[in-house]
Amino acid sequence: MTAVPGQGPLHRPPLAEEVTARLRESIVAGRWPLGGRIPPEPELVASLGVSRGTLREAVKALAHAGMLEVRRGDGTYVRATSEISGTARRAYREYDDEDVLQVRFALDTQAARLAAQAQESSAKDDGAVAALREMLARRRQAWEEHDLEGWIAADWDFHQAVAAASGNPLLHELYSSFGDVFHGTKMAQRLRDGFDGCLRAGHEDLADAIEAGDADAAAQTVIANLRYCLEWMPPRKP
């Protein structure tokens, strides 16, 4: 066999890397749903045509990335749909509420600016603004009915939709990956008597600014909302 001139021999990636990539593809494609258990080891070994050792190495790699969780005696579960999301879930455990909220100042304000700029440009989408207002109506109704879970879900849907309206797919993915961090159990811990769950700043005012294509106003109302949330933050642990 004649070698390709000027090039070294071609090397295939290690088998474990190929298996890792195939498992990752199944997770990202939704064939194994978030929170669900992946097929048992014997089934995967047979379908992939690899050894148990190779499969376990691949599962270990995805568990380290935060995408899978191995529960001894129970099975392996999908913990996140991307490495970014897996990292965010670890951050949820490792950092204080205030650290997480400070990150939102960067992500939320940029998402708001870009969403407003998109409305100002030829990419204006009246349907997107209408969807934002519908989410805010659900949010207000849930708050008035003391439906905490419904309020959290509607509030998160709204902020995620703003990130999607930014038109930046990477920003949207980063924002979506922090869902459990931004609106998980920690959020409920902040809801003390007097907290305004229907604050217009960062919500209705933000929708108005996006519809008007006013990027500066959009960013300012987001900042006002996050500052309000900071005021209700529990004291940082020593």
C-alpha cells in the first residue's frame, strides 16, 4: 500500500471515544429523555458491539461531564443534555445564590439588548412579543393563585424566550443550561413575605422595551429586576 505523500498514517480515535460520541448523540437527540434511565448495560454492549470495559469507560466520561449519573444498584440516568448543562448543574451545588445571580447580570442584559435590536431590525417578530406577553399573563395568574411551581415555570419560560429572541444560539444554549440554577429550589427559598412576584421591571417593562426595539431600556429594566432580587437574597454563608 502506498502512503499518502507528505502525511503520516491515519489514526482512528480510540474506541471508547467513538462509543462516548454515540451515547452523547442519543442523549442530545432526545432518544433517552432527561431524567430517564438509559438502556441496561447488556443491551448497550450488544447494540454497540463493544466490551463492557469500553462501554463503562464511555459512561464514565459522560458522567464526569455531568450528562449521566450512575446510581449503583439502580442504573444510569440522563442528568443533562449537554456538557454545558452538566457543568451548570455542578455549579448549582458549588456556588452561592449571589454568585449565580451575578452571572445573570451578564447573560440577561445581553439577551435583552439583542432581543430588542432584533425587533428594531428587519427581523422584527410580532409573534415573539405576543408569546412573551402570554407567558407573563400565565406568570401573573400563577402568582395570584399562589401556584409557586406554575409561577416559577412561567417566569423561566419568559426569560428563556427572551434569550431565544436574542438570535444568538450560543447565548440561548448557555442560558437554557442554567435553568435549574436560576429557577430551581434556591429560587423558592427567596420567596419571603413581601417579595413581589409580579414585578414589572425585567418582565412587562422588558417586553415593552423589546417591542419598541429599545436596547438600552431593555437592559436597564433587566438590571432593575436583578437588583431587586439581590435585595431579597439570603445572607451569604461565611
